[in-house]
Amino acid sequence: MEFAQVIAGPLCGTLMADLGADVVHVEPPGAGDSARRMGPAKDGHHLWWKVLGRNKRSVTLDMHAESAGELVQRLVEWADVVVVTFRARTVERFGLDWESVHRINPGAVLLQISGYGENTSLRDSPGFGKMGEARSGLVHLTGFPDGPPVHTGFSHGDAVTGLMGAFAVCAALVRRANHPEHRGEWIDLALFEPLFRLVEWQVILHDQLGTVPGRSGNALAVAPAAVIGCYRTSDNAWVTVTSGTPRSVTNVVRLLGMDAAALSDPTTQVAARAEIDTALAKWIAARPADEAVAALVAAEVVASRVLDVADIVADPTYAERGDIVTVTDADLGEVRMQAALPHFRTDPGSVWRTGAALGADNDLVYRDWLGLAADELATLRSSGAI
């Protein structure tokens, strides 16, 4: 059950739905989830929703209606997992707090996503993914030293929170299945915590060395080796080169005609980092992207063009992986989007539906799954509760 709006909570549900979970997305009647109206549209149909809402059931429920409380309880009782993204007071008002969920369904896993965490003085403050990115330390590290901090070009904080939420839910379900004494779980996830966890070296460096790593452009504040960067080519494309081992850096040095014997160990390579970077930038700038990448790869250096989405949809490796699929949409006909990832070879996920029409599954969920009688449904509809 997904009592969640916009991105982080719904993406968590979508990722699990891609791999076979039955996910029910609850939306207010009439307008629905505000994510239905986010981003560009074609012929009046918003495109982002087609992906974000895919593979899920849509039911409508006015959470403020007098009759909503009983329905919420029945939905919670039905579910293995409950995802909520409201502020703390709202969660409690709707009966979706841990105490209520655990009382109704002791085996349920509750994922509660909020801006600052349920147990903080800011538990009722609103939060969005960009706030989470800023608080995580990631934005401070992103950009060039002489420029401002830079957010990534998508809803990074929300997306990673959805991913970590899905991982946490699955871990809780595995534990429940293997250890029956563990009945239910409350996962309390703040929007800044997933990215904070993934920048895993920042706290220990500050703790032990007293340093505050800063922005370093296309390199890394804490780099595994001396060559990491993006370089412009003669045909105005960009190529990224990463040498994560001393041997790989030596291969770059040799390709550039520099003294490989003098630059064969990590200490000398790091000391010559600026010199190597300047020489590599000049070497790549004199060649078209395909030629530069081919020469680097032949020298056993990891390199790639920086792909835009037009490159991605035409890329043979993406095609070989089956990472882009075509799905039939009721409004737009055939549309392409990412496949269900990661790939499971014996029991793969699939994309069987784009984002559903608002309330498309009211009868299936309320009548067939919860067992509501026809007169109950009629009353709920006439009162505007669903």
C-alpha cells in the first residue's frame, strides 16, 4: 500500500512493482497525485507519470472523508508493506503511524519517508529531494572549485531515497520470512540519509584528518588514482576517462608519450596529476570522440563518450542489454522507457502497464481484494470518499 505522493515513496513502489510486487497507489479523487501533472506533456498527457506510475494499481480515497478511516485500516490489514510520505502529524491523523499500523497488521513493514526523520524536532517540517541532496554533503562536493555548488540534473535525492527504501523493505521482508519471531518493521528514512550514506568517506576523513573535502570539477575529491576527468574532443563532444589503478595510469602515460618508467608508481603519478591531465586534455582535443575513445580502449584505458539521451536510445550496448522497452499506453500508443532493472535471468521483471488512469483499479482493489459489497462501494462513491 502506497500512501505516498510525488517521487521518493512512489519510486520505491515502482521499483518493487517492476519486479513483481502488487502495489496499490492511493490518490485523492478528482486531482490525483500531483506527480500526474509534473514535467512536459504531449497532447495533454504528462510523460513523467507514465514511467513513475507504471506497473501499479491506482485507487482513489479522500483521506479526510469521514468514512476513510475504516478503509485505510482495511488496506493496511491487506498489505505486507505500507509506504507513507506525509508529515508526522498527518501520518498520525490518518492512522498510518507505526503504533496504528502495527496494531492493525503486526506483520506489516512500514516505510516512513520524511524530510528530517520521525524522531527529530523537525519531524513536521516539509522536505523535498533537493533539500536532502544539500544536507547530505553531496552538493557541496559537486561543481568546480571556483564555482557554486551544483545539484545533479534530476531528482537525485528523491530517487536514491526511493531506491534505498525499496532495498530496506526487501531486507525487512527477507528477515520476516526467515525469522518468524520478527513481526513487522518500522523503517524511518529521512531524505538526506541515503546520499549521506553513499558518500561514505566524508565523515571518517573529517573525523580523523580534520579535512572538509571540496569541489574538484570532473575529478573526485577522494580519487582512486591520478586520472579522472571529462575532456572536449575536436568534434565538440565530451569523453570521460577514468584510471582507477596505477597500471591504468601508466597506460595513459605511455599513450601520451610521457616517461612511463618515471611515472609507474602511485606516488609519482599523483604528484604529476596536473601534468598528466593537461597532456591528456590536449591529446583528446586533437581528435574526434570516436577516434580518441578507440585509442584509449586499445591501450586498456577505461573511456567513454558522455552520452545524451539521443545517444543512449541509439547505443548498441543498451540495445544488447534490453534496457529500453516499448510499452503500449492507452493515451499515447507505443512509448519507450527504461526496462525493469536490475535484470533477473530466471524470473525477470517486466513493464506491463504505464501509469494508470486515476482510480482505474477501484473495483479490483476495493471489491475483489478487500471484499467490499456493491452497496458499500456505491455509498463511498456517492459520498465522494473514493
